[in-house]
Amino acid sequence: MIYLLLDTSSTNLIVSLAMDDKILYFYKCEDIIEHSTVLLKEIDIGLKHNKLSISDIGTIFVVNGPGSFTGLRVGVTLAKVLAYALKIKIIPISSLEWMATTEFNGDYIVPYIDARRGYIYAGMYDKNLQSIIKDQYISITECINFLPKASKITFVGNTSVKGIETFIKSEENVISIIKKHKSDEGMNPHLVNPNYLKRVEAEERLHDSQNT
Amino acid sequence: MNTYILGIESSCDETSMSIVKNGREEIATIVLTQMDVHAHYGGVVPEIASRMHIENITLVLESLLQKANMKVEEIDAIAVTYGPGLVGSLLVGVEAAKTLSYIYNKPLVPVHHIAGHIYANALEEEMKFPLIALVVSGGHTELIYMKEDYSFQKIGGTVDDAVGEAYDKVARVLSLSYPGGPKIDALALQGKDSYPLPLPMNDSTYDFSFSGLKSAVININHNEKQRGNSIIKEDLACSFQNRVTKILSKKTKHALESYHVKNLIVAGGVAASRGLRESLSKMTSEIGVSIHFPSMKYCTDNAAMIAAAGYFAYKLGHRADLTLNASANASLNGGK
């Protein structure tokens, strides 16, 4: 089985190809500004490098958020059109779970993404990628108070945020995702969408005004 | 040999795909509009628009292929609106187009949104050159000179609000729900031109300005309220629309005469306005110019017009590669 994994959820862009439990191609670029100009080209390079064609792909893992709204749109649109057209399995992966594939010491790993204004997207996972605290949009202070005090926790992120002093940089592992999710039932491509974890501000205002 | 173009349009709040044969014959079109959703907010919310395009993109593709009873394999090229428009919305169409082009190994043709509006006319009759195109919509007000097929020379445009934008803002002043343009047009027909509004940017250029006119409407509304008078909506709508149509007709006439052109094409959502149609038709008949309006369904954003323009661009060899990006402010000049 050939797997394609796409991550456009942040300023990192990751394209990876794997065959069963062997990595064929892993491209990671930091500080991407325009995901759209790079993504398809990198997929093409990865495929050609391995003498594969796009129709050889059997399963797509697409990192669908939370994270950069614009980045997510590029990756998710590409993935769902690909899955629909090629009639192949598509499995969305949480960007926080994806970051939690980073190797760490201790009991739990807390991946986080800066959501600005003192907020982060964060969750807590164990070493088997089981979600212990679900992914959420939360203030940094609240997040820190919320975490179990007795456990040894490692933060993993890509940028420093005020309130989280020590963290490790994410080193994502494709094989962990394949192992955990390869038997998952694929989603209907029409229903795969970014998981923004945050409503549009205009929606929030409308919602608030209707509830008062 | 026939050429089939798959067009994709997502520049604002319509997710649309279409298949057009030889640039002239519409095989099938799907337009999924988000208008009802944005009506809650009194206008298009870009982030919501973009989110909805992603939700709908493959559904629209599936519906199109079913309706056309065709496969992507049978298409000759994929044409997509790359700009101008809302960047988050454009991106979804561009990414989908690139992905399809890559999977099926089909040429990718970038189409400027305004070129699409102009080529909506090709779907109903053969376009005759040279021509002047007046493009009027919620996002655009432009006068374009076309010497021949797919050659665009922008000779004038709005310096502030687009005409459709002014309509929507005035509609809000008159407490009409979004989108207010068609409602103003309807009210204007019942009213009389009794309010003293300025004729905006009444000069010898081909440019337009609608923000001052809009402010004048807001001021009249405000002042009358202060005095305890109520506004006669029909009359204010009529006065506003008369200024808009007068200046559009005047500058279009100026362009037709200066460029010695005998064909006028009107395109874009505001081309649906009866007031504007009347005013322009009267002007063109006076100077012996033939005028062409696309049908209503081709005035608003749709992918058939993108596929039609895409056909002519394809024939001229216009191509984009996998690095094509959305461009919010793409300019229409020369051949692209």
C-alpha cells in the first residue's frame, strides 16, 4: 500500500510518501508562506523520485487542523479532490496528534499551536497517540492550570508562546500515523473538511446577538 | 474536432463548475450559491465563503459530471478563475483545478474573472470586434477595449467602490435586505427623481467614483431623519439609480466614440438592472451601436463564462503550471 501524507496546517509544509512501513519520501519545509505554490509540485517530485504515479497512491492522510486557515484549505482541498477523483481512502489526522508523534520523555505530550492573543490550540496525548485531553482552543493560562500536576508532561510546538517556557520542536513520524490509522475506515471525501476548532468571528457575534 | 473545457469559479460566494464545448455551447453548469448564508451578515463574510467552498467543491464536481454525463478524461483542458476576488475563496478553486489537471494530465488554463464576465456573451452569440465591454458587478466597474479576441485594454475603472457595492450600501441605508441591488432597481421604477444627488466624477476620463454618491445618499437620509421627515424610498432609489446609469452611459458613450467602436458588451451582476439596461440601450441606439447583454444566469458569477473564456485562452496557448496561485488583485491587461 502506498500512503501519501500531507500537512499544510502551519508554516511548515510536509509531504511524505510511504510504502507499508517504509518511508519513501519525506519533505519538510519551514517558513512556507504560499502553500499553494509548493504542495502539488512537491508531491510530483516525491512520486517521480520513486518512479510512482499519482494513481499508485492507495490512502491519503491529510492533516486537517487545527492550524493556519489558509494552509489547511490548500491541503484539504487537494486531498479531498484527489480522494474523490481516484476513489481512494482518505483519513483526516489532527494536526495536534500529528505533532504528538514526536519522540519524548515522560508520561504525556502536549502539542500546541499558537492561536494568538494568549490562546493556543492544544491537546494531550500518551505515547500510543491516544488522546487524553481532547484538542481544543484554549487560553494558555487555562491550559496550564488544566493539566494533571502529578504527571511528567512535555510540550511540543513550533513557536514559543508566553507561558510555556520549555518545549521541544516537533519531529513528526509518518510511520506512527500509518501504524495507528491504516485500518481506520476512510471518510467520504465530500465530508472531509478542515477542523478549524474556532468559529468565524462574524458567526460568533451573530450567535451572541441571537442569544441575548 | 470538438474542444471541451471544464471551468471552475470560486472567486466570491458562488462555487461553480461547468463544461463548455468550443467556447460557445454550454453542456452543463452547476452553481452553488451561498447568498442565503451571507444574507445573515448583510454582506459576504470572506472566511465563511472560503469555508463553504471547501465543503462544496467535490459535491459540485460530482453533480456537474452527472449532469453532463461526462468524465474528466473526456475534457480537453481545465480553466480556473485565479483572480481577482477573495483570496481564500479563489484558493479553493485554484487548488481543485490544479489537482484535477495533475491527476488527469490536462492543460491548466488561468482565467481572469473579468475576462470570464465578458466571454459570458460568447455563450449566446458570436462576439464582434472591436468592442467595448462595460463590466459592472459587486466587485468591479470597468471599461475595457477589445481590439480582437482575448486582447484586453482596460481604459477606465472605479477609483473607489464598485457600482454593485454602492447599490448594496445604499440598500442598507434604505433598510433593504442583502443583496439590495435588485431591490433598488425595482423601487426605482416606482419612484421619481426628486432628491438632489451629485453626478459623480463627471469629467472626461473613463474612470468612475461611487463612494461620494453613496455618502450623499447617507447624508440625505440622515438629514431628513433629523428634521423628522421620512424618506420616500422609491424616490431616493430612483434618484440614486438615475445618477449611476447616467454616468455609466455617459462614459461608455465617450469610450465608444473615442475608440470608434460599434459593439458594446455589458457584463456582470449589475447588468441585470433594468434601469441600466434601458439607459444604455437608449444611448447606443442614438449613436448606432449594437448592444449585447448576457442572459440573467450568465450575469452573476458562474463557471460557464470561465470555461468560455478558457476556451479562447486555451486556443491561444495560455497555460499555468502546478505553482499557479490565487491572486486577489490580478490585473486584466494584454492577453491574460
